Amino acid sequence: MDIKKAKEVLGKSLDFIMSESFTPAQKKQIEKDTVANFNNHINPGWLKYRKSVSSNAASIEWTDYDSYFVDLDGEKFIDFLGGFGIFTFGHRNPEILKYVKKQLDHQALHSQELLDPLRGYLAQAMAAITPGDLEFCFFTNGGAEAVEMALKLARIASKKTWILSTINGFHGKSMGAISVSGKDLYRSPYFPLIGQVSHAIYGDIEDMKSSVWKLKKAGEKIAAIILEPIQGEAGIIVPPKGYLKGIRNLCDENDILLIFDEIQCGMGRTGSYFRCQAENVTPDIMTYGKAFGGGIMPITGIIARKHLWIKELQDNPWMLGSPTFGGNPLSCSAALGAINFMINHNVPKLAREKGEFLMKGLKKLQKKYPKLLIDVRGVGLMVGVEFPKTEIGYFVAKNLFARKVMMAGTLNNASVIRLEPAATTSYEDFSKVLTYMDEVLGCAKKEFNL
Ligand SMILES: Cc1ncc(COP(=O)(O)O)c(C=O)c1O
């Protein structure tokens, strides 16, 4: 224990938070402290892994607005990573932020005992914008936690156990969520995971049918099928048209609950409020998150059909879960503001139109550099570009970063780079990014002799 040290750290960091601007010496101090703190108190791996795309090891973010991140030196980066789906409505969107600030002025967190009205209004708004008869919400703090609630609800309501999911699907990294995710790398170090989970090939209805048939033939009871309407982490995999409907029919025929994980593809990003609406399919349970908090507050949740809230869950509303901060007033104010913005600005339409513009530009580049850009795919503003090897993707991400464009490409995983810009990004910035891509692909062509 070293209270003197703690006081020194607190004094410094709280002063920095309160500062309007920094002197060059202060900037140097923050940079030095941050690198040392990541190395000594977080995980030295981050500096090598995530931040490696920047030419400067200590590229430190300090503020954000519109579609930009700004570092300590005031350098502005066009954000085409979008926090993997968080910033659909931009960064600290003033039309959302104003509600969060006002809410903070009178209440941040709830008593845990009285009834908090914003939670109720948010649930009502969600019931109104989600498909079919999805009506009852449970709010959580992170995506994996929402998935946990979806899985638990499916099991308790159906009184069955098996969960079918998809190869390469991603649902988060808590024990239940990683169990239903489908990538070996993140699962196998934690074996044994939760039992009675099986994976089918994503996008292949016959494989899912066969999985259901085999389990049923062996007398097993299937509670639910969980999948992403578009796989995000897997590298933006859009299933064939009719797949979601086929899965819905399969569930209906076999009395299986259907869970759609809309955490990344929902909230307007893919051209409809939720992706399943574009395919006219209603799940029994749906998860949402990321952009749900308006890019300002962390809030996620599930919405489900009323009949799943069985007597046991009504007798004891804490039976499913009791997250202390889930659905707190401050987060709810952000989500209410986000939904309001999404509707008033027709964000799905913006995502469709700007997505088309981006896709057109990328397809042109693919024609020009066919050996470098082996695939360009996606829906709305959930887009993936595929390179023949990870080094090329990394080269592209690194060189775009040097041109002040942020995209996700790590040293270990850059064969598919995801582009998830805000729907509020200007056409001028879209054009700029496409021009820079052209430049960088030109350099990559020389560098890799392709
Ligand atoms: C579809 C999907 N589900 C769940 C999650 C997990 O969310 P979180 O990282 O907030 O736990 C993610 C995160 O990328 C996701 O894309």
C-alpha cells in the first residue's frame, strides 16, 4: 500500500481531466505516464498489439467529436473503425449528449429499490421500434452480459438445455457468451465451457437442419438457436437471402427459440433499425448494444416475447439477473437520445445511402487492385475489405493511419479490415478516405509486388 503514491496519481490525473488545455510538458508527461502505466499496470501486450498500427507508439486519444478522434497533440483522425459499431451516430453527438448532461445534473444512478421511470420509457420505446411482438426488455451493461441474459432466458423459459450457434460467430467473451461463440482461439483456453452447445456452419441452412435433426434423434432438447444476422467479428459475413427466414421456420417446426444477436448490426447501421427487419424475420429474443448508448454511455440489453417472462421470472424479477448498473438512468438517457436521433434523422436511410457510396468507391478500387482487394462486402455501413494476407491489410491500416484515418488492422489479424464509420460522417470524409485508400493500395502494390 502506498497512499502517497495514490495521491500523487490522483492529483495528476484529476488535474488533467479538469484542464482546458495542456502545455507541451504536460503532454509529454501524459504520454510517458500512459506508456508506463500500460506496460506496468494494464498489459504490455497492448502497446505491441493494438497500438502497433500507429507510427508513434504513444498515440494517445484525448477527445472526440463528430466522426473524429483527436489525440493529445490535436491531430484529428477520421474514425472509420467506429468502435466496431459503437459510433453509428457519431462521437458525443450533441443531440444525444444534451440529454445525458441534463440527466447527470439531477440523477446518475438509481436507488435499486424505487421505480426508475427512464428504464420503463426506454423499454416502451424499444418495444415500439423492434419487430413483431418483442415487448419485454432487460437492460445490461455490456454485449456479453446481454447474451448471457438471452441464453438464460431461453433455458429457463423453455425448460430445455441445448443451444445451437454458428461457426465463427461472435457473442462476447464471458463464459456463456464465449461458449456459444464459434472461434477456437478464444474458446479452447477456457475449456470446459458451458455444456450442451453445438455449432453449425453459418449461412448454411441445411447444416443447421442437420444439427437439429441429429440432436432430436438422440433425444436431446434444444432450447435455442443463437446467431448474428450478419456476422461481424468473423469478417462481415452476410448470409444468403432467405437464411434467416429458413432458421425461423426451422425453429417454429421444432419448438426452438430463436435469438438474434443484433449487438453490432442493429441500431440503424445496416440500413434498417435492426437487421432482421430487412429480412422480415422476428426472433423470440434479440440482443442489442454498442450504438444503443449513442456512442456516449455503455448500455446493452435484450428484448423478448412476453410469454417468455414465465411465472418464475415474475415471482422473482431478479431470477434472470440483477446487474447493479443495468438500465441506470444516465445510460437510459443516452439510449433514449440515441433512438430519438436514429428516428428523427432516419439513420437507416443515411447508412444505406452512405454505405452505397462507400461500396461503389471500394468496388472501383477492387477493379484497380484486384490482387490486393480480393473481396469487398457488407451491408450499409457494416463493410469488410479482404486482403490476400494479413501483412497487406496491416500495411494498409498502418499507412491509412499515417494519413489520419483510423481503421482496425492489427499485426495479428488484418486480412479482413472492417469499416464501420458513423452514419453522420460527411461525404467529403468518405471521399477523402477513398482517395487515401487508392494512394495506400498503390504503395502496397509496389511493396508486395502484386
Ligand atoms: C455480435 C456481437 N455480440 C456480442 C458482442 C460482445 O459485446 P461486448 O464486447 O460489449 O461484450 C459483440 C462485440 O463485438 C458483438 O459484435
